[in-house]
Amino acid sequence: MRADKTLSPWPRLVVGLGVAMIGLIELFENLDLLDGRDVYPIFWPVALGALALAFLIGRAGHRSQSWGWLFAAFALLAALKGFEVAIPIDPFKLFWPVVLFFAGYALVRRSLAGPRPPATEDGSTVSSFAMMAGLERTNRSPAFSGGDLTAVMGGVGLDLRGAKLAPEGATLDVFALWGGIELTVPEGWRIELAVVPLLGGFEDRTRAAEAAQAPVLKIRGFVLMAGGEVHH
């Protein structure tokens, strides 16, 4: 049984800030306060470079390093194009085809390798970040107090059937962008949903706890063009 690992918050923070900044740019452009064509040539190299650094220095593992170097390469190409340096390729036309190719390759490789058992942990908190990938985790903490789950173009599954809530309850922060989050909880828990969906949804499929003093798991966060559910 593995001990709970505290993952770096930097990839999650960069993605969140990036999404917020795109929203602000589009808002100001619609209000005729700025022209996105003047902002995006600066925004994309900075955003991709920040994401590359987040993966390279903030997370361990071969896959994270690979994604970090990929984003770093595109950040460099985007910067060169923004400074109007003559390069034979357009990084913005290549970005999604290359990302989708590597994401598809990763899916095929994992499929051929066969299913892997979910990582089992007993720490009181969890922190999972999935980008263009899938994560399955199981937690059996005797005093689970919460954590955070983030899925960006990927999926995160957390099985809490073997866990017990801390006496004061637990709070789980979730964020999904073009992805999905699935929670499995034992019967007898009370669920409080405070998730804001936009072009998506988050469902509570659990049965209401009969005991008024049943432990409470509060789920809060935001899902954008994504989905999630909690069930037994």
C-alpha cells in the first residue's frame, strides 16, 4: 500500500489561470476594449512556457517530462512566430494534430499493456491531476479529510468505499475541462454538492443517508464542457 503523495499544484494552477485569462481576453474583446489578435501572440508563448515549466519541475515521471518538453517546444515556436521570426512551420497549425497524436498513442499503448490496478493509498488527503490521460485511485484512509481532483481532456476516478470520513467531514475540490471525474463512496455518507457546471454536469447518484448525523462529504468546484458523478 502506497503512502499518499502530495502532487505539485503548479500544472493545475497554470491550467486554471490560462482558462481564466482566455475568458478575460474574449470578454474584453467582445466589449471592444482590446483586440485579441494583439494579445494572443504574447499570451500563447507565455501560457505554453508556463505549462512546460510546471510539468518539468513540478511533477515527476517520464510521461510528465515528455509533456513538458512537448509544450516547451511549442512555446518556443510560438514565441518565434510572435516576434515574426521566419520559421518554415506554423506552430498553431501543428499543435492540436501533434497533441492528439501523442494522446492517441498513449491510449493505444495503455490498452495493449492491459489494465493496471488502481493505486491504493491510505493518506488523509488526495491530489490527482490528469491531462490527456486517465487516473484511477483508491483511498482507504481511516480519517479521510478531502483533497482535489483535476481532469483536463482526461479522466480521474476515485474509489472511497474503503475509507472513513474524518469526524469533521471532508471537502473535495474538483475541476474538469473536457474531461470527467467519477467518485465512488460507501453507503451511509451524506453528499453535499456545490459544483458549478457550464455546458456540462455533475450528478449525485447516491442514496440519501438515513442518519441525520451521518458524515458529510462536500464536493465543490467547476466543470466546463465536462461531466462528473458520485455514486455507490
